[in-house]
Amino acid sequence: MANGNSKVLTAEQELKLRQPIAEHVGEIQAKINSLREDGTDQVVSLQNKIDGIKRDKSRTKSERESAIAKIQKELETAKAVEAKNKDEISKLISKAEAYLKEHFDKDYYEPVKASCEAEKAEAKAAYQKRLAELEKEHKETVAKLSDHQEIKDENYVYKNRQFDAKVELEQNLQQIKDCRHAAYSYKYHLIDMLRMSKFTFLETSAQKWENYKYTFNRRAFLLQNGLYIAIILIFVALCIITPMVKGSPLLTYNNVLNILQQASPRMFLALGVAGLILLAGTDLSVGRMVGMGMTTATIIMHQGVNTGGVFGHIFDFTGMSIGGRMILALVMCILLCTFFTTLAGFFTAKFKMHPFISTMANMLMIFGLVTYATKGVSFGAIEPSIPAIIIPKVNGFPTIILWAVAAIVIVWFIWNKTTFGKNLYAVGGNAEAAAVSGISVFAVTVGAFVLAGILYGFGSWLECARMVGSGSAAYGQGWETDAIAACVVGGVSFTGGIGKISGVVVGVLIFTALTYSLTILGIDTNLQFVFSGIIILVAVTLDCLKYVQKK
């Protein structure tokens, strides 16, 4: 036994425990291999040959067909042998698995597991003993010193020794962990050989769970999911508090639908911002884009003649069909939003201007122009029939959610399945390296801003339909913070090149749900802004910590 401890196995003793299992299953495996030699193995080999011939472009079609025809005869013979030996092989596999079930855990894995636990306790005890020794030595050394610098140096040495002891402990614990994991995995190695990598669902699940436990790191887990856990706990608390305060539960069917409805237009905005954050940028003009889009859509789809003017001109679109007005409103929203995002994108890409500056300029220009043009007035309601056409409710289900789902699918496809999406990640990760590899950083950057503008236009148009108009320059104030917060909470990194669409979706839903819950509880809107700011700060802090950890 290791170090005289009867509970800790040496490497030789562990191998001795495993030997009977390896020999017994090995004998069965040898019989199976013999039966597979002229059957299954030959089938696999011949099939690979056929696949190789099919890919061989140096041969003519007739040559390939002739070669394949010859191999097909051998393949049929091999398949016949495989079929003949199938039952016998199955019996041998069952015999081996029955033996493993009876002996593996009892005779091998459980003793190894117990040994690892004992060794772990031993390593921790040794670590505590080492710390005590270091502390004693440190106190004795300091007692002999009088010079301030010498005492300072000794303290530094003491901390380094403590750190070395901790590193040694972590290395020992990792070795113990590796030993236990290797023992556990050996069973599936044997099954893998027996069945040629064909595992059952339960076996696959068991291996995944074991691998998760083996690779689990508490620090990494908390950095990755700490904010989610905190927000979920807050939301659970709100679910408990709401019935007490308001007398009705928070998570009702109607409330969930309301949250999803509110989240749908915001999803477009967050997806647009996410592309810019992926480039290590941001967009401060989102809220003003919404205000501009809402105003534009309300003017075009207004119920009757507009009561307010734009630069003194009163618009009247009542002569157009409802369908024509809806399409025109959408096109104008997209064009206006895309114009300004392209403008910001051009300055960002051409002059290496940080998106913070270019989009801030957009924010000021848009708000100033729309407010001046409209005198800051609200344009009232749109035609009441339009929302029922754009976002009808089917059996009480709001179809505006389907618009958001479509946007998610499309943007996911762009990010993950197109050259532009791959280039987006590349430029965000390292623009210089991307440029050297032949990627146009200018085109990718401007493209990301154009895509954002299209999404902003769609989002503001849908928001106009959802709110039945009431567009004004002030509408959308603070929406940029919600969109940015949703992205960072969803794991889109400000360092660039890191982020998933699924994270953005989760972020939007989390923020919308929390805002809705706080509103139901009667929490002041200004306090909600404080709450959002704290979440952004914590999310970005965790993101920075993850980045530092990687480096």
C-alpha cells in the first residue's frame, strides 16, 4: 500500500485489481475479433475502398464502375460472413457485458474510488501540516529579524512558500481526479471495443455526466453563469413577493405572453447591437432609431390626416391602400435607420473611429432632426386595422412573437452559416489578422452596421404596430441600454469575436421579464434604470475577468 496507508492503492495494486477483468474480457474480445476478421472488418474495409474509388477523379466513370463491381462481389461475401457470425458475436458481447456488470464496479472501480478518496484526504492533511510548518518557520525567522526590509522580504518569501504548497496540493488533487476518471472510463473503453463504439442512450448520458464532473471548474462556472444565477434568484424572489403585494401570481399565461410581446421588437434591436459588439463596438443611437422609426411609421400609417407636421408639412396618406401604407412604412423605417447606421459604419471603418463616437454622433443628429422637424409632438394612433394585419392574435396567441423567432433564425443563419458571419467573428477577434488573411475589414464593418440598421427598422415598425402608433422623437429613450445589457448578459463579449445568438435571446428575455416584473410591483422607472446599470456593470466585469483568465 502507498505510504504505508492500507486504504491507498499503489499503481501496481490498481493494475492487479484490473488484470482479471482485462484478461477475461480480453479473451472474449479476441474471439469476437476473430469472428469479425472475415466479416465486419472486411465489410468496413471494402466499403472504405468503394468510397475512395468514388472520390477518385483520376479514373473515368467506367473505370470506377468496373472497380466497384469487383469489390461488390467481395463485399457480398463479407456481408454473408458477417450475417452468419452475428448471433455468436452478440452472445459473446452479452457474456462480456454480464461479467463487467457483475465484477467491474465491485472488484475494481469501487476500491479505486475509495483509494482516491483516502488519498485526497491524505493530500489535504499533508497540505495543512505543511502550512503549519511554514507558519512555525516564518514566526521563528521573523523573531530573529529587526530590520524592516528583511522582515518585508521574509513575508514575501513566506507567501511564495504558501503558494507553492497550494499549487502542489492542486497538482496532487488533479492526479487523484485523473486516476478515478481513468478507472471509470476503462469500463466504457472495453464496451467500446466490444460494440464498435455503439453505446446505448443511458451509457452515452453517463459518460457525458462523468466528463462534465471531470472537467468542472468552480471558478469558470461562476464566471460563466454567476450573473444568470443571481438574476434567476432575483426573479424567483419577485415571483414569491408579487402574490403577497399584488394578490396575484407573476407567472401567469397572460403575463408570459405579455413579456414575449414586449421582448419581440426589442429582440430585433438586441440582434442588431450584438453584431456591433461582436466587432468590439457598440451603438448608442438605438433608442433614437426607435423614436425615428416609430415617428415615421406613425406618420405613414396614421389614422386619417396627420395632426402634426414635418418641417411644417402635413402629410396625408389616406389615399393609399392599407397594404401599401404598411409596406411604405416598413421600407422608410429600414431606409432611414440603415442610412444612419451606414453613416456611422463608414466613419468607423474608414477612419478607425470608435463606434462609441460615431453612434453617439448619430444619436445626437437623429434626436435633433426628428425633434426639430416634428416640434417634439406625438402623432397619435395608426389605422386600427393595421395591427390586426401585421401582428394578429390567433386564438389569443400574439403572432408578433413569430416575427422575433424569424429574426432570430435569420440572424443565426447569417452569423453561423455564411461567409459574412465567419468574417464577422474573425474581424471581431483580431482585425489585423483578418486583414492579413484577405478579409475586407471595411466591408465587414459596414456590413454589420447595415444589418443593424435593417433590424432597427423592422423592430421600430413592429413596435409601432404593437403600440398602435403614438410615435414621437422621445420614444425609445433608454432602449439602447436595454439592448446592450441584453447582449452582455447573454455573453456577447466587448473584447470582440465572442458571442452566440442564443445568449442574446436569453439576455433579452431576462431583461424584459425583470422589467415587466418590477413594473407590476410598482417600482419606479428611474430605479429600474439603476437596476439595469448594475447588471451591465456586473456583466461586463465578469466578461473582463473571463478574458483575463483566458490570457
